[in-house]
Amino acid sequence: MRVVVDAFGGDNAPLEVLKGCSLALNENYSDLIKILIVGDKEKIRRVAFENNIDITKLHIIDAPQTITMEDDADVVIDSKKQSSMAKGLECLTNGEGDVFISGGNSGALVVGCTFIVKRIKGIKRCAFAPIIPGAKKPFMLIDAGANVECRPSMLVQFGIMGSLYMKKIMKVENPKVALANIGTEECKGRSLQKEAFERLKVAPVNFTGNIEAREIPSSSADVVVTDGFTGNVILKVYEGTARVFMNKIKDILNKNFKNKIAALAILDDLKEIKKQTCQEEYAGSPVLGASRPVFKVHGNSKAKSFKNAIHLAVSYVNTNITEEIFSKI
């Protein structure tokens, strides 16, 4: 399997990207995958040399340009066609790779998926679909920022795509799909939510109704459907709140000698909580709706996130999700 990775996508690129690829190849993947890393060849080699990273197993595809987080989304198909993201997406489209992974500019990635990779026939919009740690189990939030404005038909497609992903990749039997809203009653929300509710009721998913934001972390739904603006706000508030509480707990446990002793007594439990709530465990967000497998990694991701994204990408490619989405639309 050929995994194409954007070497210059993200705040910590290319160092953390290279580390992540190296980790993936060292963890029993070397016989299963071939990693094609795209970016400025000389910079990649220099960073690898300076940080003692073995890149002999990586296949470098030279791309002299880099798309920054400040760039307009359309540069990927306009002024920066020689960027690591654009050339990586072209490799995927041309059949040189089986999946593409990037931690770069989200808007540019959506544009690239739409105009370079193309959408699955019948799909109206691609959507970011991160897997988020919940109280009891992880859940998917879709759309988490690809589409600020949505139509009801788009939300229905998000629900169908998310349900298939959770069933195939996350092994959830009959995933519960809920619609993010300001109340659980059918009459709540704007016209977007009201019409989407009616359509989801008859869609080929296990629709459980509306869900309020405060109930989302409890994992009562396996797929939470929403427009990209609302989804991105939910995601970032969720991440920020989790960070605040984890730091508060850390401060309390380090407050004095007595608390440090207590921390030692529950150290294993604390490690388990950290693992369950760590976004790195579910690092790659599939860009659902793209005709070929594409994964978005968080912009500030470190090596472990890229390694886990590669693992998820391999699982994605080994399923026939794209074909199933097409058959249900």
C-alpha cells in the first residue's frame, strides 16, 4: 500500500512529519506500506540529517512550494500547484498512491479534494470527520469545518458517510446518528435543522434524533451531524475545555507533597484517562466524500499523531467505504 504524506503540512513540519513516518515504518508497517513523502527534497534531507532520522525507506517526491496556514484556499489549484499538498493530491489522483495525509491548510485541502481528487459521484460536499474521545467511547463529529454553509441534503449525506465509517473502521455495530441542535424536540432549531431532521428520519441510518451540545461528550451518539461552522466551534470548545481540565488536575496533583503522594496511588488510572482523552489516539480525520482516501491531521500535531494517522489510513484503504457511500447516495 502506498501512503502519500505531505511533508510540509502543519505547524511542526517537516520534523514531526518525518518522525511520524519513521515511527510508522518501525512499528511493523514496513512490509505493509510504502511511504511517499512530498516536499522540498533538500530541506527534507537536511532536517532528517540534523535530527538523526533514517529516511532511507521513504520515497521523496520533490515539491518546491509550501502552502502556509495564511494562504487562500484556492492557491492549491492556482499559484501553488507545485506545493507539497497539490503534488501529493495529484499523486493520489494519478494512481501513484492509495491514500493522502496532510496536516496543512484545511481550506486548501478541501479545495484540493474537490477539484483535484474530485468528490464521489452524487456527494454534494466533502466534510471533515474527526473521531473525538468521549466519556464511554469515541464518536465522530461531521462536518467539523469544511463547509461553513450547509443545506439539509448535505447534512443527510454527512450522516450516511459518518455511519459507514464508524461501522467499517471503528467497528461500531449499527452506529447511532444524531443531529446537533439547541434542544432535543423535533421543532427546535433553524430551518436547516428542522428539514435535516425530517430527512434523516427516512435516511438509511440509525437516526436517534436531536442532541444538545452538553450531551455530546457523554457518547450517547456515535455520529454527531452538523454544519461546518457549528461543528468547528463544538470541536474547538471541546478541545479547549479538555485542556483546561487536564491542566487543572495536574496543578492540583502537584500542589503539595500530600497531593503528589496521592497522585502516585492513582497514577495508572490517570494514565488511562489521559490515553482515553488524548486526541493523538484518533489523529487522522477522514475527508469524507472525496473519491479517494484523504486524511486531515491537526495542524499542531506531533509525530505520534502522524503515525496513528497512517495506521487509520491503512484501515480505510482496506475497506470499500467509497463504493458503499456511492451505493447509498
